[in-house]
Amino acid sequence: MASKSGTSALARRIRASVDHGRCVNVAPHTPQRFLSSAHLVIIGLRAGVSRTGVQNGCAGPCYDSGVTSQRAGVVVLLLVVAAFGCSRRVAEPTPAPSATTVSVPTTGGAYFTVAPVDLASVDYINPLGHMTTPFNALPQGRMYLVFRNPSETYPVFAPAEGTIVWINGPKPDYRIQIQVDATFTYFVDHVTLEPGLQQGGRVAAGQRIGAHSGITCCLDFGAMSTQVVAGYANRARYSPESMNADSPIRHFAEPLRSQLYAKVTRVSDGLDGRADYDRPGRLSGNWFLEGTPEAGSLLPENWPRQLAFAYSNTHPSRILVSIAGTLPIVNLCTVQDGAPDPATIGVGNGKIAYQLFQKDPPVSEGDGRGRLLGLMIVQMLDDASIRIEVFPGNAATTAEFTAAARIYTR
């Protein structure tokens, strides 16, 4: 458990990340990418955005009250500025990184023997479960290695040998996915490719496979294991990247494993984090607007239909409500003190009221709470459906459902 002073220091680091345009990570939930070049900084916008936002790798857009007209204006604006990279603060150069290699232990199931980047270049690591709205409203099944000097780019190395099974790009940078064996695959995202790499080719542990593109402030790093099956209530909605998401750090050999965990920003309840909060018959986890097709549920056209009752990936006691669209508040929200835990709410609890506050900063990292945005009431109708209504600007502690209520399903 982190000390109070340690928690405060973490909060300062996360706040600095937002203030300076450094990433507190955003990454798409599935291999299918949209606006993947939109690593942006949006400052002083008025079309429903209240503070700096950086997509795909940095602090995300923050919506005050995402009414339809505001969202449309923001989407147009995102498309206009999608070609611009994250803002960077001036940073002192660091020594040229090199691969860090250790021996594989005879036990422990470690796959990785090499750090994907020089660990001296990494300031901290955000664990599984990142969220921000509207682009990554559902908890993400990958980690983010946040660089100390985001103005620089860094060599990227293959942490384990394997076969390149997918190269996604240019977008304008690349994602490289490497299969180690029949059960385990990993990927790095937001890199420029080393010349000669191609799908189907082999890479060796420690081989340079590219460099961080510099478009984002961090390297996305994910792992998928067929021995890990997420507990989503409706598996038909999810890709293998979600269903088999694993913590990459736990697959490193020592001492790299301990060195990486030492940089993780989670303050309690284990350091890996998690992305699957669905619980049978309970409110917690991911929900989709009624009528959302199962196939393609995670594609961009269905992002506005997504909703999650989850928790901060760095402060897991902090309840978060992530609203990607459709409802009149589009935001990552925290709730009132003493609010019912979504993991305990079932059909028998009837109507539940949550006061919605702006998450501060507007990403799942940290435990800050900003201004009151409104009121949400929600009721589980059965194990797989909920009725929900949001009242922007309402400071009351409860309300009654109206004809504006919407139905969400698993």
C-alpha cells in the first residue's frame, strides 16, 4: 500500500502529465483503429471540451456536457487537428538507449528477457484499465510506458523472439504484433518500423524492431495469452485482444520484472490492474446501448453507444462512470462519497442514484474529483439489461425516470 505522501506524489505526476501534454495514456480497445493518427492537444476549446486533451497516448478530451451538437463539432475539430502530435515540453537529451537483457529463469513461465525500451527513459508505467471519453470509454487491456522526455524518440526492441503476425500501419506510425508460441502474443504500438521487417518474418529477443514514433508520449505495450480469459458477460462483443488481455510485466524474467513493477503507478490491489469488471447479475462493467450489434461493438461507429461502471486503474477504490455518448453528459465521471459500489448492485437494489462529478484529471489515472456535472439514476432490469437516465446540471440526490431513459445491455 502506498503511503499518503507517495499517493500525493503520484497525483502530482499525473497532474503534470496533463498540464504539460505528456501522456496519461489512451489507446484503442481493439486492433481496428480509427483516428489512430489523432494524437492531439486541444487547448481552450469551447465545443463541450473543458481542458487540454490528447488522444491515443496522452490525456484525453474532456467533455462538459456532450450534447449531440457539441459532439459533432468536436469530431470535426478532431479530424482537422488529427495530423498534429502531442505538445512537448523542452527536455534535456538522454543517453542513447540500448537493449537490457537478462537470462530466462528455469521456472516462472517468463517469455520476455529484454526490456522493450531502455528503462532509464521510462518515467512511469500506467497499468491495465485506462479509460477516457469518448475514444476509450471502456477499460483498456494494455499498459503504457510513459517517457521521461517526451520530446525524444527511443529505440524499441523485441522483448522476446517470435514471428511477426501483424503490422498495422502507417497510421501514421505502426503497431507490431509478434507471436511467441501457440498461446502467447505481444504487441508494441506507436513505433516507426526498422527497415526490412515484414509480416511473417522472425525477430530475435533484443533485436531492434523500430523506434518510438514521437507522435505519442508513451509506448503502448500489450500481451495476449490464450490461458487468460476475461470475464466479460457477453463474449461475442470482444476481440481476442480484449478476451485474452494479459499483463505483459508478469511475463518478464527477473530482475526486469521487479524493475518494471517499480515504475507502475497503481497504489493498491496488485500492480497489473485489470480491464474486465463485468460481474454476473451486477452493475459493474461494460454496457452497450440497446440495439448495438454484437459484431463490431468496439468499432468506432459504436463508441458513442458504450458505457462503463468501473474503477480508476491507479486508485482502484475510486468508482468511475465512463459515458462515451448518447446520454446528455459525455464524460469520465467520478461519483459522490459513499456511493453504492457497482459491484454490489443487482436487480434487487432497485433504482440507484449517482451524482456525477468531473474526473480530475479527465483520465482514469489518479483519484481527483472536479465540479458537479449532474445526476444519474440507473436500475438493473435483469442480469443483462439496465435502464438509465442522466440529468445534466441537476444537483439533487435522486430523481424519477422519464421518457428520456435509455436501455443498455450486455
